[in-house]
Amino acid sequence: MNDYSYVLWGVYVKNIERSVELLKVLADSTRFRILDQLIHKTMCVKEIAKELNATQSAISHQLRILKEYNLVKANRHGKQVFYSLGDEHVRNIIEQVIVHVGHN
């Protein structure tokens, strides 16, 4: 391996590690269910909490984690904050996991 190959390998390994961390975040059922809800529409904490039968505090905590990994984004409208998926990649990941599980 030349020096360039080592650099590429290092980037590859780092991306693998980051991918594993992301999958750990998605492995939480509450966070996965939040993302599934956000596939369908933009929602505030209160709406998500009602849909998932959870406290607003618990949902806020999970949203902070999702936001940290760029899985969701927040937009403030007046006093309310509305959450949506971070981008289409997130939608694709969630949908593909659900489809994959349906095949087993």
C-alpha cells in the first residue's frame, strides 16, 4: 500500500465506524418510530408524543439525539418547533429497513 492507499483506507474505516454509530442510533425503537412518523409529515414535539403515546420530555430527548446525527432538522415557527427528516437519505433508510423486514 502506498501513502495514498493508507489515507483512503483510513477514510474508509472512519466511515465504517460512523455508519455503525448511526445504526446504533436507529436501533432505538422510539427514535425509529419518530423517524417513521416524520416520513409522512412535519410534526412538533406535542404531536409526536401523542402519536407515540410518550411524554413530550422523552420525545424531546430522542429528537436531540436524532438532530445530533442529522437525521432530523428543526424549524421554528413562532414559539413552536417543527421537525422533519434530515434529508431523503433518511427516508430511504427507514423505508428500506421496513421493506427488508417485510421480506423475512
